[in-house]
Amino acid sequence: MELKLEKEAFDNTLKSLTAEEYIKLNVIERKEIELTDEGKSYAQNGSPEFQFVSNMVVGQVTSMATMEDKVGK
């Protein structure tokens, strides 16, 4: 058997049961941290600085335009 209650109705019911001391509520706060799309990109590909340096070749002169083509602006 499954009952579906709106959040507000559920909260009011819990408050009522708590006031009558039928139940005791312990509030547990939960926070989640998630990466943004940009953060996910950095986690997967490295920071823009890392990408830039990783595409450099020792002893080879490369223009900024060429590097921006490789790694973006």
C-alpha cells in the first residue's frame, strides 16, 4: 500500500504528532556538493593552464593563435 502526501501535508502531520508527543523528530541536515559543468571538464581534462602547458613542445616556438586552436582561449 502506497500513500502519496504533499510535502506540506506531511510536514503538518509530523508537527502535529510531535506536539502531541507521539513521536520525537531529530532533524538531520544534509548538504551535497557537485561540480559544475566547467568543473567536470577540469576534472576530466585538467585546468586550462595544465592543458596549455601540456600542449607545449620543448624547444619549439608556437604562436598563441596555434595554442588557442589546440586548447581554446
